[in-house]
Amino acid sequence: MTASPHRITSASLAIGAILMTSGCVSAPAAPDTGPDDLTGSIVVFAAASLRTSFTELADAFEHRHPGVTVELSFAGSADLATQIINGAPADVFASADLKTMTLVSDAGLLAADATVFATNHLEIATPPANPAGITSLSDLGREGTRVVICAPQVPCGAAAEKVLTAAGVIVSPVSEESSVTDVLGKIISGEADAGLVYTTDIRAAGSDVQGIPTAQADAVVNDYPLGLLQASDNPAVAARFADFVRQDPDGILDAAGFGAP
């Protein structure tokens, strides 16, 4: 699923501090039952793997607050962090890992501590017919297997390195992509025999890919933090949207396959 065209825009805390803050997430925020007098627009920068779920969350939030417009910009988390640090206007940032959020935090750009709102993990993805006969991570290291993964500086790439190291598998990828969406695209198009993408992306792709879970991949969990940006032009709406995402009252994140913090 892609976001509706009118939504898409162009686009110093240590990790330990963010992890401590994320512990507060176990106490859910109150339901979004406040007055519908919120107005104005906000810009939300979100990791590519959040495209489907955040589009649905934004629609649901706008439905509850008719005076609000949520504009969404999706890309690899590292690219989004770079844009924010370089001055791109945004109100909320949702990253696919803690390390990338820390870059924004260390630049002094967060209005408050980021909190983890969801978790995710990788799976092997192949074209539907799985022509290369991939059944395990070890097959990704087989000579002649065309494997695509995220670049190491991207959250899904960092996770892929941990998964492959845990499995003792050495892979020579035919390409390294800047987002998990690009990896998935090459698998769907048949340009790759296999890749490592988030389980949520496999679920969203439906019959376009085949997912192969592995114990090593299940053991590597990505925490997804959400941060409010200091330069927000509409901090009240940004804060309410952030609370709405953490509450997930309609179970959108859960339905997409994301795990709880």
C-alpha cells in the first residue's frame, strides 16, 4: 500500500537514556478522547518500514480531529535523520532503531526524550516461487545466490549484519540499499533471489513475496523510537499525534505485525 499523494512531502541523549525512557511505555497513555478543537498541520518523518501503518494511523487521527492534517514523509531512517539535522522542517520523527534517533537527540533537536512505541525483526524474503530454493540463512551465502540487503548504516542493514553474524553466514550482496523498501522492491521485481527485510514488510507485500522466518533473525529485535522535534511549528498537535501512535487504539501497528515495546 502507498500513502495517498496529498500526504507525502519531500523530505544529547545516549542510547542508554533512550532505553531508560522507553521503559515508561509500559504505562499506556490515556485514550485520545480530548476535544476535537485541534487545528493545523504537522509533518511526520517516518522510517520506510512504517509507510503502511503510519498512513493508516494518520488517517485515523485526522478522522478523530477533522481540523488537523498530517503530512507524511517516508525514507530510510538514516536519510531522514540527516535531513532533520540539516534543517528539514518536521514535527515528529519515527525511526527504525535507537541509534538513528540518538543522532537527532545528540544534535539537540528533540523537544523531549524519545520513547519506543514498537518493535520489529527481520525475515528472509524471496520471490513467491522461491526459484533459488532458499530455506535458511546459510543458503544466502551459497555461491551464485543473488542477495540484496540494506546498507550497514541503515537500521535494517545493521540488523542484517547482526543476524548473519549470529548465523555464521558470510554474504556477498549484489547490492546494498538505503531502505528496506528498496530491498523488497528488488525481490518483488525478480532482481534478487532473496533478501532480509522486516516481517512487517513481508506481511504488507502479501503474495508478492514469500517469507522465511529464522531463529537468528527472531533474536535480533529493532526498537522503534518516536521523538517530538524542538523546531515543531505545531507542538500541541505533534504531541497528541505521538500519544495516538503510542496508544494505537485501533490496533493498526499490531495488525501490521509490529511487536509491543
